[in-house]
Amino acid sequence: MSLFITFEGPDGSGKSTQIKLLAKYLEEKNIPFLLTREPGGTGISDQIRKVILDPNNKEMKNETEVLLYAASRAQHVREKIIPALKEGKIVLCDRFVDASIAYQGYGLGVPIEKVKEVNLFATGNLKPDRTYLLDISPEEGKERMLERLQRQGDTSLDRIELKESSYHETVREGFHTLYKENKDRMLLVHANRSVEEIFSDIKRDFNELIGKENIV
């Protein structure tokens, strides 16, 4: 049986590290899976990603940002995610609709229902079976991002990462609201711990989830 699992959280929460660890775990267990990300995941979606995240696009309007994310997602869902689910794979996706609600809805102040409506059309009402929400303060998240960039020999943040701390705090509050509204789907994971401790919680929950679904 296929499963659609997403990873969410503020910038710098470590979700990309954790999703890769879960992918490695699935590989070790010989469980078919697809590892992907948003915005991006397809050739067209990656081109849209460049436009969204380019720091030079300072004039981008909020409505444009909402629609660009949705357009990228529409292509991604139909070209990659749905086919993988039909093949019986577990799909691991770094960000999905929750990110748009948190970042564009709560963060930018675009009406939440409008963001949901656009993404309902973009995804065909596809919803994750499980979402791991990694929570961290904007201050610690930015510190982690800068440390990562320094290790990579880069110091550039993207257009979203460069936004003021108050914006990122509002985004975090938005994620908390989403968690309160979707506790049956979302697992809140405190991300101010070691990589190993965080993954231990995720792996434990994942094993319980696939046990229920008779995956392994």
C-alpha cells in the first residue's frame, strides 16, 4: 500500500536532513519509495522554483507567489507524486500545501481560504497520510542555515529566507495552528535536539504507521 508523507517546518528546522534519513531507512528495508521536494521535483517545477526563490525578484506580489507555488505543485503532483503512489511507493516530500498555508497564508497575510482553494485545484485534493512538523525558533533556524552555508562555502540566503524575523515568527505560529487543527495527521517534532534524537522519534512513529498499514 502506498503512503504520502510530508516534512514541514520553519526554515533551518532540519527537515531536509530528516527526510533523507528516512529515505535511507526505507532503502535499507527495501521498501519502494520516491524522495522529492517542493517547490521543484520536476523540470518545470524547478524552473518555477528559481523564480520564486531568486532574491532579485523583490517586486514579486503576494498573489503571484501563491500562484507560482501552486503551479509548481500542480505539475509535481501529476508528473511525479500521483504516478509513484499508483505504483505502490511511499512518497517522501519535503514541503507541500501546509507550507503554502503557513508561508503565504499566515506569513504574507493572504486569506487562508484563498490559499486553500488555489491548492485544492492544484493538487486535485491530494492530502498527506502523515506530516512530520519539525519545530524550531526563527533565531535558531537562521543560525543553522548560516552555519550550513558556511560549510558549503556559500553565504547567500534565498528570497524567503531573507525576510525579517517577524515574518518567520508568524510562519512558525501558522504551523502551530495547522498542527492544532490536524493532530490526527501531523506529528510535532521538537527540532532543537540532536539529529539522532529527532530521527528516533520519526522512525518510531513511521514504524507504527506502516505497521498499521501492513507495509512491512
